[in-house]
Amino acid sequence: MRAVVQRVSEASVSVDGEVVGRIDSPGLLVLLGITHDDTAEVADKLAGKIWTLRILPDEQSCADANAPLLVVSQFTLYADTRKGRRPSWSAAAPRPVSEPLVDAFVAALRSRGAQVATGRFGAHMAVELVNDGPVTLVLDG
């Protein structure tokens, strides 16, 4: 499991011009990719790490500040570009594997008390954000 975590002052995701997920206050945007050997346990562990990651102002975490998160599935995080200019997506898990794990990740955040907005799995999404800092981290679960 791979996450690109961005500290944002606000963020939203739209599908066909309709906003399907939004956070209007400082928090985290999480772009989440799933690979073949990921499990619900990996999702839970990574959710816990991101929930308590101290990258908000004053070294606070989302747990400390009760800050919201916007989670957007993104299979392209597992692109392989070592051969040529056309990415291979073979390291990204297929939908029957990845969609339940994205749901498990979101559920793990919510079980910790997180306010979580999401994109729409498998849709062509437009993501808008105001990166704060900027602070952007890549985490592998």
C-alpha cells in the first residue's frame, strides 16, 4: 500500500462536475494506491500511522487536531516506468482486490474517530487542493 499524503488548507474531488468529497478546513489529502499483496491489516496499520502523523502546524496530528482527511484511490501510484515511456500498471492491484482495501483503509480511519471524505473508486476524478507548506510525504505500508 502506498500513500501520498499532502497537508492541505482545503481540498475537494469531483466526478463529472459534481463534488463528491470535500474538506474545508486544514487537514490531509491522501492519495492511496493498492498493490497485490496488501491486506486489511496493512490498511489498518497505514491508517493508524497517517492519523497520528505529526505534520500539521505545531507538530500536531489529525488525531490531535481533529483534522479531516480526504482519501482518493489512485492506482497510478504503482506505475512502473523503468522500460520506455509507457507506464506499466501491473503492480497495481485489480479492482476486486483494491476497492475493498480502500474501503478498509477509510473504515480504519473512521474507527479512530476521523472525519473522512472520499472520492469515487474507479471514476475519472478532478482533485483540487491548496497545499499547505507545501508538505507532501510518500508512505509505503
